Amino acid sequence: MSKRLTRRLVDVATEVEAHLKAHFGLTDKELKAFKTKILNTTFTFPKSEMMKVIDLWIDYEVQRDVIHKHILGIMRKWDPRVCSPASSCKVIGLKDAAGNTIPPITVTFDGQHRILTAVILGYDMVPCSYVETDDPQFPSYAFEMLNQTGTKRLTPGDIHRNALVRYKLGSREKSSVEAYKMQLAFDQSGVDLEDKNTRNNPNLCGDRNYFLSHFKYAMKVMELEKEGDVLRDILKAITTVFPVQEEVDQGVFIGLYELQRLAGNKNTGLPADWMTQVLTLCKNRFNKSHGLHDKCKVQFSHKFPGATWSAPSAMSEFIRELYIMEGGTLALPTHGTGACLDVATNPAPGLFPVTISLPTNTTPFVFEEEQEDGNEEEEVA
């Protein structure tokens, strides 16, 4: 598992500053200019306090419309300890059409869903941070800054790590237990579950020989079988048949998952090591798992030009047809004739390695064109 430690803020800041300079082009001159701008500003951090809900307004020229489903989701998991202050401002000095000064009102421009939920749940005061300004454009500017540069949506990896922390601290809620069982399956299989940026960071990456970067695929397998046995089988098959590759290929992983899903959790009619048997025969054609993945995309485009790529169905069918081509006799499940890729009867040009005829007593050689292994995650269909 990745090494995630509690660290001093100033130590992390020093490392981040050095990284920005080394990899993102931040110069000392630019950094000095940023600091000078801050020293010369008259602005301060927002003030935070509890405010009466009767005194708050929502600016819908700035805010998005209410997402009612989001309100319901917050209600179901309501915890006031994680209700951070809504962002708001008091615009002072505004005048009406007659030129009279209008008393300032507190207008929220970010965080409406949590404070709306609080009001519906019966609270008469909610936390708000506010800025006093005479600039009526400030709410629009601030909202744009918050939602374009100030926040980043949680990734599946963030969610998984947080669930593990809660389990470690004693939580036995469903999400925490599921995260623990999934992590246990990876640990027992000798595979790190981490994104590629973490893998490439020597200070954060795990120390196992293999890693999988697709958290959503791992979660799909756990949805299929809650104890992690199927996840262990998939990881064991891939690392056994393709032992020299550090990354567990996402396409092969989801292809085995889909075959298992179609077969049923109890492997009806299939031996316990069927995944290893299947990949072993597929390796006769492609000795690298990412080659198997890439060539599946080639064949899919050849058979279904312009069609949307669906990794689970395409990879499972490609693996199945290759296995049969190589003499496999297990009755692997299929999506039906409509999903057939015609690997044996209508292969895409260059799909398989080409054997070159050489003079007598010379060992023939084989070459295979392989595409670059991309960094993007496959979409879950």
C-alpha cells in the first residue's frame, strides 16, 4: 500500500515549492512578485461567524440552481462537524434608483446546498465566512475562482484512502469495511493499489513489484464479490502469467472481471484456476499483457468502425476468442454473437505477429508492433 503519513505543513510546503520550480517552471522572480503583491494588498482573510438564517440571501445571478438530489444526499449523511462555512459577502455602499444608500445584506455565493440543508433540518443559525466589499462584482469573481481553481473533485483513490483511515480508527460502516477488504486482497496478492502519479513518486509509492492504478475497476470487482476472492484470482492470474510487467494491465483486468461476472460468482463449470489457464494460452499470441490490451482495441475498431469502445465487453470477448483459437476447451461465457470480434475469421491487418522466412539453417524471428501504453484510465461502461 502507498505510504501516506501525517507530516508537518512547513515540510510539505518546502517540498512543493522545490517541485514547482523543478517541474513547472516557477522562478524565484515570479515567487518574489507573488509575495510582494500580497504584502501590498489591503485585503484580509474572510471573517467567520454563525449567522441567523433569516438574514442570509442567495445570489442566483452567480450561484447555480439548487440540485435537489444533492440536498437529499447531504441530509442522509448530515454531520455538523463537517459543515464548513458558506462563502458570502456584504456589499456596502450600494444605492437604490433614488440615490439612497441601501443597508448591506449578506449574500452567499458558494455553499448554498449545505446551508439550505441546515435550514430544512431546523437550524436557525449557520456558519458563514464573509467579506465586506464595495465591489458588487466580487461575488461573481469569487465564485469563479472557487470553482475553477480553488477546489478539486475527490478521486476514487482519495475516497478509498479516507475509508481506510476510518476503518483503522474503528469505523465499521459499510464503506469502511469494503475498503478494508479490497485493500486486504491487494496486500495479500502483492500488488499496490495506487495511481500512476503516486507510483512515480518515490516518497509516496508502495514497495511491491506490481501495481494497479484503476480504483474504479477494483471497486467493480468488489461489488461483484464482497470478500475479495475474485479480486485475488484476477490479480494472481495476471501477475503469474505476465510476471515481468510492473503494472497490472487495466484492460486484461476488466476483461477477466467481465468473464467472471458472466459466469457467476460460483464459477459454474469452470475450474478454480481458469483465469490462469486462459491467460496462459492467450500469451501464446501476445507475450505482454498491454500488447493484448492494445490489439483488442485494434480488432474492435476493425470489426466495429466508429463504435464506442466498451472495455469490459470487448476485452472479455477478445480474451475468449484468443483462448479458443489456441485450443482452449473451457466453456467461457460470452455476450452473444452480436459482440463477436471475429478474431479467427477476420483479424485486423497486423493483428498478430508476422513470421519472416529466412534462408535454411537460420532461426526465423518474429516481430510485433505494439502501441504506447497510455496513462489514461479506461472508462467503465
